[in-house]
Amino acid sequence: MNEYEKTLMASIENGEYQDNQTIERIDIPEGVTHLCDYAFQGCEKLETVILPQSLKTIGKGTFSDCLKLQNVVIPASVNQIGAEAFAGCSGLTEISLLNTSITELLRETFSGCSELRQVFLPKSLTKIGQGSFWFCYSLEQISFPDSLKEIVDHSFAKCRRLKEVTIPESVTKIGVAAFSGCEQLRKVDLLGKLDEISDCQFKNCIRLNSINIPETVKRIGVDAFCGCKSIKNLNLPRQLEMIEREAFMGCVRLKRIDIPISVTTIGYRAFARCTGLENVGLGMVKVIRAEAFKDCISLEYLLFPDTIELIEVRSFCGCINLEEICIPKDGQVNPEELFKHLEDAIDEIEEVKILFN
């Protein structure tokens, strides 16, 4: 580097460009391998950044809150981008990491890039960090490389224009609320061998109408599909063991659900306000928690399995069209005791026909 370039880099490293309100373009000279933390944070008029082919790392928050930044090409030489490096760059519309050797996107790398429409991820990527694309309202599509193993909490939360997602076989973990609030998301293909659908994973994806849950899933987490108003059909995996509280609450178009025989407990409000639910197969359930099927107004008939042991209070309250219930004669609990449970679980039980099987 010449003397000018050395002076420039010294000024950058000393923080002299932070919150600069006049600079519109910056050319980082060749030979520079690292950009320091928060180097250009808050440069609200910065539109163009030219990065050198020698660059290897971009620090934490380096370009955060550069509101007008539109043009930046990440060189193939880059192998690490720091947390929040481009957070709040609301003018950024496209970013390509395709030719880099980055293996992990750190926390909130591109969060709040509200105009970001396209992202191209590298084939080396194994992990997408917490909130990496949180509040990227305009993101319309994303393709994941086959190298990807983990998508961490809130990674794509509030990506309101994202319409379709295919998770590759390589992914074994998707974090809490990873796709929550993706209001335009319609189709999800989960190809990986996931152990669980994590808490709030697809919460309030109001247009989601097509999703396959892998057979390897054993737990559906708290609020996992809460507010998914467009889901009509859902096949639960045969190895499923746990349906947590409010897992499917407010899935108003869901018409039928068959609980696998491996599930012993249905969580609190798990299917509450599923107003279109007409048929429920209870498998070999032992415990139905309070308000599990509250306000399922389309439910007319219930058949309880021999395994049932506890039906908690108000578990079927608000099921105003429930006409007939069949309870086991020779189950785990004697019919008289089970009937007492039902008296606390169902409104106006005297209007419901009780059969003994």
C-alpha cells in the first residue's frame, strides 16, 4: 500500500469513519486482509463499497446501519463475516457469498436488511446463526447448500415475502422461531432427519398450506404451528412422542388429525381454536391436558382409547357441537371416574350422548 492507503486504513482502524454522515463511497486498497469491528457503522450516506481481493475477514458490525448501502461485492477470498456486519443495511437488495469459503453466518449478520430480496449462499456453509436474516421483510427466495447442518433460532423470522423453502437432507437441527412470522410462506419441504419441530418454528405462518414432517421427528414444540391458519392436512410422524402446549392452536382449517400411538400426552391448548377440526384419532393417548381442544366447534364425536388415564379440566370446553362420546368399559380408569373427568372437561355434558365401548 502507498502512504495514502496506509493513512486511510489507520483512520479506519482508529474509528474515524464511524457515524460519518458525508461519505458516499469507500475503496478498500489491495493488501488489506481484515476490516475492524464497527469500522463504518452508522455511515448513513454510504452507498458503494469496493472490497479488495485480498480481504479475508469482515469484523463485527463493520457496515451496520449503513442505510443507503446498495452496492457491495464480497470477494471470494473472504472466509468470515462478523456478527451484525451488515445489520440494518436497509438499502441492500442483493448479497452473494457464493464464491466465498464461509462456513458459518454469525448472529444477525444481515438482520434488518429490509429491502434484501436475494441471497446466494456458499457451498461451504454449515451453520446459519441466530437471527442472521431476521426482519429481512423483502426476502423472496433462499436456496440452501447441501453442506448446511444447522439453522439457528430466529434465522428467517419475519421474512414476510418468503414463499417456499426446501431444507436439504444435511440439516439436522432447526432452531426456535426460525421461520416464525413468514406470512407469505406457503410450502416447506423438510428433507433432513430432524429430531423435532422446535418451539415457534412456523408460528404465524398464516399462508402455510403444505408441509411434510419427517418420520424422524419425535417432538413438536411449543407454538410450533400456532396460528398457521391455512394448514388443512397434516400427517404426524409415526415416531412422534410429544405434542407440546399450543403446538397447533388456531389452525382453523385443519380438518382431521390422527395422533400416533407413540404419543402419550397432548399438551395444554395443543389444538385449541382449531375451529374446522372435525375428526380426531386419539391413538393410545394417556393424558389430555387442560383446554387441549378448546373451542373446536366442528368436533361432533370423540372415541377415547383404552389407554386414557386423565382428561384435564376444560380440555373440550367450547366444543359446542359435540354430540357423542365413546369411553372404554375396560380401560386404565373405570368408566365412572372417567365420566367425572369429562364433567369438568366439557360444557353442558348432559346434552352429550355417552356410549361405553
